[in-house]
Amino acid sequence: MSDFAADKSHPRYQSLLMRHRLEMAAKAGMLADSALIAHGRGEAYDYLLGEKTIPSAHDATMEALAHLQNANSAVISLNGNTIALAGTELMQLASHLNIPVEVNIFYRTPERMSALLSHLYKIKNDNDLDVEILGENPDAKIPGLEGPRANCCEKGIYDSDVILVPLEDGDRCEALVAMGKTVLVIDLNPLSRSARMGSVTIVDELLRVANNLLTGAMQEIIRTPRPNYDNNQHLQAAIDHITSTLSS
Ligand code: PTJ
């Protein structure tokens, strides 16, 4: 993502950088047509959250990390926006946790799959990462979903007990929960169906979450999932934060 010209002192530098990453990814054929709409919705919620990781989101991130560290078979599901915005960081996380990533996109076309897979292999080679990249040859289907968005890999998403799904759609999130998986959602909208369906929902911006997960994973502390963890309480904390921002 080379030719980004904005000055780091610009107050909206980070937001401009994220947009630039998406523009470049769109040019490379990696994104769904609606990717920028989805991003804009996320930006609006992020603005209301103060564009920072709120304490409940950090707590949810550490809970998600605990599940990833204790899983029998964890996987990180990657879609177009996710690869464009935080592909390198999530590949580094996967390498550190020794788990695979699977490209699993809602609007599946052979051209997009090929562009996304090439981009991930470039990240893998450039950063000398040891990560299995799945998704190219799906051999299983997520029960309860119709069409190409049900396609997945048996040794990745299908057989996983814990799955990290950034920016997932509500239907698929529900189907993954119905398969008995622990579903770790990243979504800036605490009201979305995915946010409500998830086992652990992190209401925070994807790149901040990826960096927080990576920092936590590099601390080499093995965390334990809390049996009394309350996802609704964390969602409510995010909603309360937004409403207090609006009324202040
Ligand atoms: O690559 P594909 O084909 O799998 O398509 C990916 C998109 C994101 C286009 C597709 O899944 C989609 O349309 O998603 P939705 O239903 O618009 O949901 C996206 C959710 O992610 C919304 O609730 C946004 O608030 C949230 N979101 C957007 N950008 C970010 C985000 N959450 C965290 N970090 C972001 N950067």
C-alpha cells in the first residue's frame, strides 16, 4: 500500500490510511462492490466510540484471545475488507498462534478469490510467516446456508471449534453458532445481528483489534476463557459508551 501521501500529523491520518488501503484493494479486484458501504457504516460507529478501544472492547479482545489459545482447532476467517485493512496483522497473529487462516467471502467469485489468495501469499512470503492459507478448494458446506457463501474447507472452518470472524454477516454468524462453534466476532456495530449472535463480540475497529490480539499473543501468557463471561453485558457497555458520547 505504497503511494499513500497523507501527513502523519493530519488529525484523520488513520482514517485516511484505512480508506487508502481499501481503495488499493478495490483496484486489485479484492473487494465486494459493497465493501466501501460496509466500511462507511463501520466508520460512523467508530466515530461514536471515539475512535479508540474502549475498556469493554479490550476485555472482550482478551477473552477472544483466551479462546484462540485454548482451542482444539481454531481458524481465522478472512474476507475482502479484512484482508485489505489488516491482512498482515492477522497473518502475523495466525503465525504466532500456529493456526490457519481461511479466505471465506460473502460475494464469492473466482476472480476475487484469486486476488485475495495472491495477496495473502505475498504477505506470507514478504514477512516470512508460517501460516496455512485455506479457502482455495472448499470441500464442505456450512449447514443452513444457500449458495457459494456456504462453501468452506473441512480442515479449516468446518472442523474448527473456535473461529474468529471479523465483519461477518448475521446469517453466517448464526449458522456457525448453530454448528456449536465458539464464534468470536469483530464488529463496530453493537446492534448488528452478528454482534448479538456471537459468543464473544469485540466492538472495536478491526486493525486496532488485530494489533491488540497480536500484542496479547506475544506476551506469551496463556489465558483461560471465563465460564461466566457475559457477551450481552459487553454489548451493553458499548451502547452505553455511545449514548454517553451523544449526550455529552
Ligand atoms: O468480502 P466479502 O464478500 O465477504 O464482503 C465483506 C463485506 C464487509 C462487504 C460484507 O460482509 C458485508 O456487506 O458486511 P455488512 O453486512 O455490511 O457488515 C459489515 C459490518 O462490519 C457492519 O456492522 C460494520 O459496522 C462493521 N465494520 C465495517 N468496517 C469495520 C467494521 N467493524 C470493525 N472494523 C471495521 N473496520
